[in-house]
Amino acid sequence: MTKMAMVYFDHNATTPVDPMVLEAMLPWLSGQFGNASSRHEYGRAARKAVDEARDRVAAAVGAHATEIVFTGGGSEADNLFIKGAAAFLKPGMIAISPVEHPAVIKSVEQLARRAWRLHRLAVDAKGRIDEADYRQTLSAGPRLISVMLANNETGVLQNVATLADAAQACGAVFHTDGVQALGKIPIDFRSLNACGVNALALSAHKLGGPKGVGALVADKRIEIEPLIAGGGQERGLRSGTENVAAIVGFGVACELAVQHLAERSSRLTALRQRLEEGLSAMGATLFGAGADRVPNTVCFAIAGFDGETLIMHLDRAGYALASGAACSSADSEPSHVLTAMGVPNGLARGAVRVSFGSGNTQEEVDAFLVALRDTTTKLRQLNTTF
């Protein structure tokens, strides 16, 4: 009996490498092996490839190539700016949204152990920054603010341009994590920068690129202390021999993502709507519904069902999903994102995230809804039996 192919609904975690990206990378994993810092022909070829990739990434987000600093991923980009910018600022208040990625939360918690004062902004029931609380926070004079562009669990978008514009009055440095936004919505760093956004973190593997490479898009007027010292690569902000193959792949992935953004967004929005209609008919709670969101993400819970249990059973049924609750064997706490939104713990522990990619289809959505209904029916019957 042939095992059914898994349906992959976890693109916010990572995406398959696009075949065109892989094709572009392969030469730099074999015959084109030069170090981009070398002066000979091999090195010059590698440097040219890195420069071309930098141009592609910059073009994808409306930045200048000199503002792109390649990193080992989105988490490193977040750490580089938050810690690096803080090193040149007098310690004071650092304000973040409570729905940030752990790369931001853990970074600022480290700063809080070194004379900085951490303030968590309030969000509303949909996960958006509370305007009144934000105004009050700005009156206290924060020195550094970080608010993510798109949430990795719910897909909810923050109006970072408006938030950053308001922050300019108090002179705060403003950072945003754009990892989950790139390739899903248009991004224009030039206009964001004009509004007061000083830095934007990106990652390749969320849009058909390879793992292990990302970028910090940074306003060159902001001084940043490097996390990694050494040979002075990446304007001295990220030393180490460049991962040429991954950087090339990142550039191509960005170019492809922008080329097909409108068509992909329309198709993924239709899939999201179809899934949400089916979930609503089953009585599911949709987190962040009604807020502006990236088109590919649905986070939901069905009362009475644990999210991890549903994911395990649906995995056996052939669907790869994620739990909205960032749980491990040592940590059974519900998602910090949903908790900040005021979701009761019991419902938050039931969270399941579906995140579509370019290869997903309407037929897969319809089949998933059937599988979910069958799974919940069987689990109810088991609970009744025992």
C-alpha cells in the first residue's frame, strides 16, 4: 500500500527551496568555490555573486544595496540590531510588543539584565498595538522600540509606519522584524525609513530560499556594534567568510517572490477564506480574524481540543501543521502571543496554525476540513468511551 504524500501546511516555519533557487546555488557549492574576500579570479567571481544577490534583496524591499547586511538568519538580524544599536545608546527604556518572535524577546531580556528597562506594550484582542498604551509609552521616552511587521502565529500585521512616525518625536530608534512579511506583502524600506523605521530583519527560508541566511536592512545613520568581530565583512557588522551559495539563493528567492507577489497573494487569500469558512462552520475560534493579516496564515482553535493532540492526529492523517502554543516537554505554557491577546489559557492551548505556500490547492483545503472533522469526531467518541 502506497503511503499518501503529506500535505505541507507549515510554510511559516519554513518553505521548500524553489527549484530556480537551487539551480542558482549549485555552481557555488561545487566548481565556484572561491572566498569572496580573495583577490584572484575565484574570489572576484564570488564577490560579484554576493554583490548581485545584495542588489536583488535590496530591490525586493525598496532599499539601497549598501543598507543590506547579510546574516545567518532572521534571528541573528534581530539580535544584531537590537544589541548592536543598544551598545551606542544610553541605557533607558526599551519597548517591544508582547507578541514578538523569541529572537526579539530574548534579546531585550538580555539587555534588561544590563541596565535597560524593558516595557511590554499592550495589544488588543486581535494582537494589534493598543494606541492609547503606545502614546503613554512614548511619553516616557523609550530609547529603542521593536514591533514586528507580521506575526508568525496569527499573521496579524502591525502598522509599523504609523508607530515609527509617532516614535520619531521622542527620538527612539525603531526596529521591526519583517521575517514573516517578506514575500507575502509589499515592503518598501525607503518609505518605512522615512516614517522612522531604522531597521528591518529578513530571512531567506520563509520564501523559497535556503536556511541559514538572512539580512538586516539598516539605516546607515544608526551606529551598530557587531555581534561577530573578525575580518570585517559586511561593512564590519558581520565578520566571517560569506556563505556565497546561500546568499545567491536568497537573492534569487527575493526576486522570484516579488515577481509573483500579486498573483500569489490573491490565490492564498482565496485559500485562507475557504479554510476559514469551513472552520467557522465547525465552530472554531479564528484568532486575529478581522485584522489586516498576511494572506497565507490561519490560526484557530476548537473548544475542548488540545492543539498538540490535534496536530499529532492530523499528522497521521497526512497533514503537516504547527501548534500556536510554543510548547515543549518542559514548557506547557500556552502561546505568549495568544495570552497577550487575552485568549483564555484553555482555548490558547488548543491553537493550531495553518500557513499556506505557493504549492497548496483548494482541493487540499477541502480534504483537510474533512480530515479535521473526522479527527474531532473520533476524539469526542474516545472521550465519551473513557
